[in-house]
Amino acid sequence: MKIYLVSLGAGLLVGIVYSLLGVRSPAPPIVALVGLAGILLGEQIVPVAKRLADRIELVRYFHEDCAPQILGTPSTAKERDA
């Protein structure tokens, strides 16, 4: 049930932002794609901040975790072998 409430809250927030920007819903395709790109990038902010706080090597994290999710590239050989 929690995931549905979170989803509803996110939808309400996006609806408010759309209204403030004067974009009608459903958004034009380019606006929607830019929004999706923002979501993908925004998902990476919290893990990066945690790694900065823990001083974990960020280059490895970006290469192995962020890039495949954001760019849609296949998983690394290490993940396929596991």
C-alpha cells in the first residue's frame, strides 16, 4: 500500500509542477522525455551523496551502477557471471 501512496504523492507533485510551468498533461513528447531523464538522473543523487559521505570510490560506482541504469546499457560481465 505504501508504494501506491508514494506514487500518488509523486504524481501530485508532478501535476503541481506542470501547472506552475503552464504545461498541460499529458505533456508533449519532448517535455515528457526530458522529465524522464530528470527522474533517472535524480534517482542517482541519493546514492552518490551516500557514497560521498562514506568516501567510496565514485568512479567505480558511476561506471558499474549509474551508467547502466541511466544509459540502458547491458550489465557488466561481473554481474552476468554472478
